[in-house]
Amino acid sequence: MTEPDQRRVLTPTEALELREKSWSKRLASVSLAAEYQVVPGHAAQMLDVLGGIYRKYTYDSYRRERALRMYPAVQVLATTNAAIEKYDARGFWPKLADLLQIPNSQAFQQDWGQAFLDNLTNLRLPTFRNADADAEQ
């Protein structure tokens, strides 16, 4: 029998499912992903888990793409938090790749960036795909 004050350690999948359920419900009340404040440690933990999954499927682009879309709120909020916390003048992609412990390749940027946009759409959040055209009007 476990002590009442001891907590069971979650598997990576359980952690992703827990955060996805919580974060996706609360995202419905904001208009931008950056408006939803997450505990930075939780976001970093989820980014680490997503990075592990991404690395696991290094040679399987189909599974990589599916994994990045399986937990849309987690991928969007962990990525947004990384951008808020780590962005500097040298750019975002190198920092994100370092956090994920993966090479900063064009394939990585395409996979992660497209998943981010798809997940924003799935969550009914703005993607700003037409921001340049809108600004010119």
C-alpha cells in the first residue's frame, strides 16, 4: 500500500493526455494561444516529452507528423511557451531544436511548423496565415 502523500509517476503518454485534456478545455476561453498562461515547468516537461516522441520516429515521417497532431493543445502551448521564454535575435528554430535535442533541419522546421498551424486550426485559434495581406489593406 502506498503512502497517502506519495504520488504515482505518470507515463509520458499519461502526462500528455492529462495536459491535453486540461489545456484544450481552457484554450476555448482565449482568442490567442499566448493569452493562455501555463506553468513554465509543465510546458517545458511537455516539450521534452514531445521531443522524445519526435526523436523516436526520426526515420518515420508519417508517425512523426501524427504524433505532433495527437495532442494539439500540448504542442501549441509548449511551443508558444518556448517561444516566449527562449526567443532571441538569433531566431526561434535553433533554440527550439536545442530544447528538443534534435537537429535544426529544414524537415524539422517543416514538420513542427506545419503541425503548429494545423493544431491552431484544430483548436479554432487564429493562424495569421493572411496577416501580410491583411496589413496591406
